[in-house]
Amino acid sequence: MGLVLLNKFLLLILFLSILNVIKEGVRFIWSWIGTDQPQRLILSEKNLFLLGLSISYILLCIFSGIKI
């Protein structure tokens, strides 16, 4: 029972990480080509930390898989 919940939690975190990377990617593309005058995308420290954490977790899951 505990392993099933842990596996579901890890899959939820993976899904949220993918959504975070997609959100920041869309923000980057929109600030780059979505306006007449391209603007520099400024990420706060929190957003930058979460983006790095999300990318590292996705890469970890790709290379090692979710093992319990």
C-alpha cells in the first residue's frame, strides 16, 4: 500500500515538473516572438530554482526511471 502511494506521488511530481517546464517554455517563446518588440525574459529566483529542479527531475526520471 505504501509503495503504491509513493509511486503515485512520484508520478504526480513528474507530471507537475513537465507542466512547469512547458509553462516556462511558453513564457520564453511568447516574450521572444509574441510581441512586436522582443523583450528579455526575467525569471525570479524562485522560478529559476523550480525550473532547474524540474529539469533535473525529468532528466533523472529519463535516465534512471522511477524505481521503488
